[in-house]
Amino acid sequence: MTLSANDFIGLSKTGGHNKSEKMNLIFRLIRVDNEMFHDYPSDIRDDRVCVEIENGKIVKASIQ
């Protein structure tokens, strides 16, 4: 299976978290609507997905 951040776009928070667990990825919540939870990390990893959520759906995801 090829890893793509685009596979997370449109999923709910729970759906994205479940998908990341199945893919053995760390799930990092960056932002929900206008509330910031974490900054984007400064280190680069290939086992972490960072997501931003708007209106209950993931609108931005990156593997880092």
C-alpha cells in the first residue's frame, strides 16, 4: 500500500485516527476549525500524519 496524505482528506477525526493506526502512523492534530492544538513539527518523519480539520472533516494532511 502506497502512503499518501491525500487518503486522509475528507475523513472525520475518528476516521483519520483509525486509518493512521491501521497504517502504524502517529496521528497529530494540528488544528480544528480556528483552534490550534499543535504546531507543525520541525523534525521530518515518515511515520506521522499531521491533520487540520474544518467542519468535522480533514481538509489538510501531510506525512512528516
